[in-house]
Amino acid sequence: MTRIAPAEPPYEPAIADALARIDRRAIAEVTWTALAEHFDAVQTLETIALAGYYHAISFLCLALELPLESYAARFPAVPSAD
């Protein structure tokens, strides 16, 4: 059986761009405009807040050296820079 990947939702590039820009501490006007095509102001701010919560939780998990869940999916291994 051949699996067909679901189509990317039309709002996904706008969210990806916004989250990448948040990491650089600024969201460009063009990104705000792209988000506004798909989300209202509250939804946009909730998306940004959610990204911040995930960031905070990841810091907490790393600082506490919490083990990974045995049932969770894994990212592919990244080759060492050495």
C-alpha cells in the first residue's frame, strides 16, 4: 500500500516563518501580514505564546536531564561535527 503524505496546510509556511523569526527576536511586517491571512490577532498571539511555552519546557527538561519517553518517536540521529 502506498502512503500519500497529506498536503501542507496553507497557513503552515506563515507559522514556520513566524517561529523562525521569533528565535531571532523579531517578526517582520510581511510575516504578520501572512499570519493575518489565516488567523485573527488572538490566534496569532496564542501561537507565539505556545512556541514560548514549548521553549520553556524544553529548557526545563534539559536542565533536569529528564529521560526520553520510551514510546516517543525519535528524530533521526545528527552526525557529529567532530
